[in-house]
Amino acid sequence: MLKLLLLFVISFLPPVIYAIWIRNTEKYEREPWRAIFTAFLWGATVAIIASIILEILLGIPVYATIHDYTAYSFILAVIIAPVVEEFTKPFALSLKVVKRELDEIEDGFIYGAAAGLGFSATENLFYAMGFISKGLLIFAILVAIRTIGGCLLHASATAFTGYGYGKSLLQGKGLTAILPFFAMAIAAHSFYNFVISFEMLGGFIGIVIAILFAISCIRYVRRRIKELDEKGEKNALNGVY
């Protein structure tokens, strides 16, 4: 029980800290904690369960066709998982508690990131339970990779779709307006999984590239939140709505 509690803290604490960090990127009219928690909880529970089910259902015919576990694992990581996970996570923004708070264009970034971080937290727990048998040093290294790369990637990718959803909602556009941002989320997730699992680059090099990519994505997300937040505040002060 103590080991499980420790793994839970190790897995969930960094994503929670990241969620606070991203939420506080806004200087004006920061998002309420209840809505942030709701998006995070959706990612950590419903999105995880739905993703597991969908990945199994989609993976069965692929494996039956390919008959090669290595190829199947690669397709699952680079194609199936990114599409499924970036589909399930953003539904957090359609929840009543979250949706009613989407009143600024940058809010979609924030709630999308919160949902992605919730997903990453539970995924971290699953991975950590597997890492624990590999020894303390390997466990620490793998958890660090997940804490930095995995968390920031999930936050950034879902933030892209969240932005598209918020933009569609606030500007009165149809759901098809979300598709370019959904495609961005899938592409970012696929690239990260591809690089981190592409052994021809060498394990260490692939990991470094993946982590740097995840950091670059989250920096872009936070920069856009700041820009949109400041622009919205200036417009409000000038009476432009």
C-alpha cells in the first residue's frame, strides 16, 4: 500500500504542478480551479478508459493482419494511440463545468492542457508500476523521461485541439474548424512517439529529441496564452469586444 501511494504521488504530483503552472500563465481573468480540476479529472479517468478500449478494438484487426508484434507495437504507438488519445482527451472541454468558462480565446489552450495532464498522470502511474521492477536507477530515469517529455507532450497536443474547440465555440464556427488543430495534436503526438521509439537514432538521442520537442511545444502554448491574454485585456480596456 505504501509503495502504491508513493507511485501515485510520483505520477500525479508533476502533472498537477504543470496544470497550476499553465493555468497561471494567464495574468488576467485566470480560470477557476473547479473547471481546471474537472478537465484534469476527465483526462485522468474517462479519457484513459475510453482510449484503452478504443486502442484494443482498433489494434485487434491490425495485429491479425500484420502478425508481427514489433510492427504492431510501432503502428499502435505512432498511429493508433495518437489518434485515439487526442480524440478522447479534448471532450473534457464539452463538459458543462468547463464549457461555460470558455469565454476567452486562450482558454481552450488551458483546459486542453489540463485534460492532457490528467491523462498523463494516470498513464504515468501505469508506466511507473511497470518501471519499479527494473531497479531504482532505471526507474528514476524512466520516470524522469515520463515526467518531462510525456507530461509536456500530452499537455501541448491536447492544448492544440482545445484551442481549436474554443475558437470554434467563441467565433461561432462549425466543428470542422477544429480539424486543423486536431490534426496538429495528432502530428505532434505521433512525432514524439516516433522519435522516442525509433531505435535507429539510438535510444539516448531519440529521447533527447523527443523531450526537446515536448518542451518546445509547451513553450509555444504558453507564449500564445500570454499573447492572447494580453491582447484580450487591451481590447477590454479600450472597449473593444
